[in-house]
Amino acid sequence: MAFQFYSRLPVRLPLAFRESDLSACTRYFPAVGLVVGLLSGLAFLAMIAILGPQQAFAAAVVAATCSALLTGAFHEDGLADMVDGLGGGQTVSQRLDIMKDSRIGTYGALALILAILLKVSLLSALAALSAGEVLTIFIAAAVVSRCNAALLIGILPYAREDASSKVRPVAHKLSLLNRNSLLVTGLVCLALSAVIIESFGTALVAIVALAALLFFFQQALQNRLGGYTGDCLGGLQQLSELTILLIFMSQL
């Protein structure tokens, strides 16, 4: 169900849908990232093999496109809607209404353009690394960013009071066990990445940076919305992914 809800992969459930399962599947959000990161990394390596390292920017564009296709641009849409709402609304009600609007505004468009440009620029620098290191960074960024986003569910209440959001069935406080599982998943992923790229400092910096991002992000949402929405989860995932890529590239 996690793959069906958080990706466009052709997964079909053999059992009847239960709303409680949709809430429970959030703990497997990082597993979706594992597959998305792996396939995107393989797409990047394939393009490098075909086009050559000198066309790393084009390879990065293909990898970013692959990631967006695999998720249906689910998280990118969340980032744009979140920035539009937080930047354009004067009250909580206005901000939530703007986020629910299917149209994209100036703030959201600019945020999306800058985020994609930064992501593609960072990914293009991976051409100098080995295939194993490239896949490690792709997977770590995709998995740990989703851990960070899912942890937000265990920290803040859901901001919308109505049933209009598609993510509302997911919006239940995570149990302490599930939160701990997500935290351990992220830490193990960063630790394994540190072993592969031989840089434990990178993992430590990433842990501190992601914790700081989560803290200040949830503070901002608490002040501006009184909680989170599905768009906020997508926005945090994108920001966390960019943070991880920035840290990996700065430490290598």
C-alpha cells in the first residue's frame, strides 16, 4: 500500500482497501525511497555510460525526471503548494485554502524551479564518483529524506479539520515504536552510506543538519498553520533530500 500511495509503480493490492492500513503504511515510506533512489541512480549511471561524463548535467536531468515519474511528482507538487500557501496567505484559513488550490503561484513556481536546478546541479557532480558511491548517495538521499518527512507526522497534529485532503487517512499520530523505527532506518542508512563512501563525518553532519531542519520546519508550521498538511510532508521531503545532497557533495 505504501508503494501504491507514494509512487506510480504498478502495484495492485490483492486485498480490500482499509483506511487503517493507509495510516499504518507510513512506516514503509522509506522503502519507497529505496526503490525510487535505486532506479533513479541506475538511470543516471546509464546516461553517463551512454553520453559520457562530460554530459553529466543531462544525466542528472534524466535522473531527476525518472524520480518525478516514479512518484508522479508527488513531493514536488507538495513543495510548490506549501510555499504558495505559507508565502501568500495572511491567515491560517487562507494558507490552507491556497495549498488546496490546484493552480500554482509565483512563490511555488519559483521554489520548484530553484529546487530542481539545485538538485540537478548537485547530481551532475556525482559523475566523478564510482558507481557504488553514486547509488549510495541516490539511495541515502531518497530514504533518509522520507524518514525525516514521516517523522513530522509524529510531532505535529494534522492542520485540516475537513475531510477534503487525500492524505487525511494517513494523518494519525505515529506511535513511539513507529517513530523510533523511522529514526533507526534513517540512521542505519546514513551509517551504511558513511562506510561505503568512507566518510563518517558526512553522516554526522547529515544527522545534525536534518535534525535542525526538522526542528525549525515544525516550528514554522506550528506558528503558520498550527500543524502539517500533506503538502508540508512533500515539501519537507524535498528540502531534506536537497540537504543530504548538499552535505554529501560538500564532504566528498
